[in-house]
Amino acid sequence: MAMLVRFTLPLPPSINSQYVTVGNRRVLSREAQVYKRQVAQHLAQLQRAQSIPPLFIKQANTGYIALFIDFYFETPLRRDLDGGLKIAQDAICTTLGVNDNRVVDIHLVKRIDPLNPRIEVEMEALADWQFEDERIVY
């Protein structure tokens, strides 16, 4: 049986502002770090309020995850739809203590809301998932 939670988060920074170069290394930018902290704080509040119940997290840790994310941008063409996916997925999964390799299904939608940019997330914890037949690779 699948379990479902819904929540709204701030719009992630664009891919171009998620990383900076320090010496010879690429590291998360201050903006990306702030975003991850905001997500962690918001999801912690939802967990305390039981909007994300412990049973959901348990099922997400033992089964699989489907993510449905609507990105609400300020304008239709300034940003790529998938540019904020990875940081949002990482922030959500890390905060909930779930390995993001359990994500087996992702649906993204681009929407426009100039006055309230955000992402609306529907996260489904799946008890099982049907993978295609195993194939022998030579």
C-alpha cells in the first residue's frame, strides 16, 4: 500500500547558482546551503506536526519513492524545469533520512506564479515497485 504526503517548499536556486569554485573544488554555494537549511526546518516542522508521520518515513526507507513536483517559476522561460530537481530531491531525502536511490519515479511540471515562486511536492512511499524483467548483460 502506498502512503502519500504533500508539502510546499521554497523554489530551489537555479543550477547556475548552486555551486561555487573554491580552490580546485566545487562546493555548494551559500544560497544552496541556505535552501537546504530552509527545507530541513520546514520538513522538521511537518514531522513534529505529524503531517509527515514516522510510518511514512519507515515505508520510504524500506520501499521505494515516487516524487511529483510542480515548480512555480516567476517567468516561463528563464529557468529549465529540471535545474532545481537534484537539490530539492537531496534536501528532502536527506532531511527525512531516506536514501535518494529509492526514488524510482519522478514527475515534473513547470508552472508560472510570479508573485509566489515555490515547489509543491507530492511524495509517495511505495511498499513495492515493479521493475522490468532482469536482463543478462554481456
